[in-house]
Amino acid sequence: MSGIKSPMAFFDTLQEMPNPFKRPVQSLAHLVDDCPTDALTDYQYASEFIYSYRGSPDTFSTYRREIEHFLHWCWLIEKKSVGQIVREDIETYVQFAKHPPDSWIGQNNVPRFLAAAGERIPNADWRPYVSSSAEYVASQAALQSLFSVLSSFFNFLIQEQHLAANPVSQIRQKSKFLRKHQSQGKIRRLSPLQWDYVIEAAEMLANEQPAVHERTLFIMNALFAMYLRISELVETTRWQPQMGHFQPDQEGNWWFVTVGKGNKEREVSVSDAMLEALQRYRLARGLSALPSPGESSPLIRKARGKGGITSTRQIRGIVQQCFDRAAKKMAKEGFQEDADRLASATVHWLRHTGISEDVKHRPREHVRDDAGHGSSAITDRYIDVERAERHASARNKIIR
């Protein structure tokens, strides 16, 4: 399949995607040369489905990716519209998604579209799949996402009375694609040594270029100390984080109000150290040390222009700069293995790291509520005591 021409992006970014309810697409000639029957209807429904998740940048990106991959396969590989897909086709698609054509795989994330003469044109360098290694391998998390999103999409089509059945739910033996775990997997997080180097890197950047990187330092502190998700730092139609969301109660305790997963609002307790980080950041921005009630200035402002950051990719880039600088210093100072592990870290690891450190000495119910976990069982995954004890009891086993 390596000779199959790579498709172009079907859907634009969250900021640029037109409202499909107000601007239905009249033709797909700009996307594919030869469309199957009902492809235009497929695209309209898919656009409406994806657009409905615009309140959460991460969810929007996930759903857009999975639906786009599926439509690429339906139209370009199978030459079928979505309404013609049956259970056996889904199984074939899963096998395709595990090993897509080489020509569909890029080594780096690049923009889907480029701006030219006031128009959005497809980026010829964009690829549906991305892998920095020599061979693309679909992870279990990727396959789980595929099943979850496609099932939601087909349920949506049923609710819209476009289809009568969900072929994904008809697959009884998903276990041949998805592995079951005896216990919860290890939480991916930074080691104490790695975190020390990462936060030191942020502090050094802030000291070197305060006008640029005091914001960087605050972002790193907020992700770690308040367990924030990246989506809770950017502005969306659903949520605009502001300085006034830091609020004291009648006892003088400070809280941060945020809206997280499932559009649920929660209060996060603000430690003294986090309050100091907030004061440093505000003073660097020329604001008073602490926010006034109802202060509407954006929490994470844009580097240029007015308003707050709206791109999770920008936040990821800021965090990655700290990771890269920390890894370089770790390798230079003899911690090559830790530096190599840090290369696979993501922004979400900071949330995991903050929770894991706090659950060692805070009541788990307190950590649960600050993290916005739906149950204590989720928080329990961050407690390593049982895992450590299990290994300790096995350490001295003899074979001969």
C-alpha cells in the first residue's frame, strides 16, 4: 500500500472550521477527485458531529482525527459511503489503521492548511498519521480511541435517522483488537529528578527573558501544582480562564475555579507556593500582586495581541521547550537515561506528576476533588504503595 497517494486534510482547525449548520458544503471536488455515492451527505454529518465538540479543544482534535481517518479510508480505499459500511468493514478498517500506507505517514506534525491570499489552502506536507520512528505502530490507546469515537459517530447518525444500526457495537470480539489489563497500568509521570530539572529550566528561562518566559514559568507551576489539564488554560467558547477565577474565601484561603472534563466546574485549592507563583506572574505583567474580585484579564495572555491563548498546541510548545532544555542539561550532567525518558513526556504528565506527589501526603479525597476525579478509584491509581510492596516481596525470590 506504500504507493497509495496521501489524502489532504478534510477538516480545518478549531478556530478556522466554518459552522456546518450555517455554511453547508455544496461540493467535495476540492477534497477528492472521485467521491462515492452519498459522500457529500457523509461529510455534512461528519462536520456537524465534529463541530459539536468545539467547546473542548482536545476532544475536538481527537474526534476530528478519528473521523477524518475513517472518511479517508471509506472514500479512498474502500470506495464506499458511510451508509454502506457494515461490521466486517469496521474490522477491515481497524487492520488498515494499525498499518496505514507509508505515504500516509509523516514524521512531524505540520499545519493542515496554510493561509494564502486570504484563503485556506491544503498543506501538501500534511499527512493523516504521524510517527517519528521508522515504523508506525498503532498503540492500544489509539485503537481504543478509534472504537470509542466511531461508535459515538454511528450513534449520532442513528439519532439523526440517517442510519439504522451501529456496526461498531456489532463487533462482539473487540478483545482481538484491544488488550485487557489485569490491573491499571502505571501512571506516566516525571520522576522527582526530572521534575526538578524541568522546573529549573522554566525558572532559568524566566530569569533570562522575563518578558517572554514569566508566562512559561506560571504555566508549568499551574499544570503541576493545580493538576490542570491543558484545555483548562486556553480560551474556548465554553471556558475563558481569567485572573478573577483565583478567589479567596471568608477564611482567606485561595481557590481557583475552572471548568474541566464533561463541562464540570470545580474549585481547586491553591497552595501558598502556587499563590506566590501567581503573584510573581502578575507583577511581571504589571498587575497588582493579587487579583481583584471579578477581574476579567486573561489568565494566560497571548504573546502578541489582546486576549488569552486559544491554542493548546501553543501551550504544548511552551512546555516542550522546558522539557527539551531540561533533557539537554540532564544528559550533560550524567543522567542520560532520565533524559531519554523525558523525551517521551507530554504536557499531561505534569498533571499526573502533581497528583502522584500530593497523594503521598494529602488525604486522597482532597486530591480527588482538586483533580476533578469522578471517584476515589481513579485517584487510587496514583498510589504506588501496593505496587512497590508487590515488587519488594518478589525481590529476594530464588530460582536455584
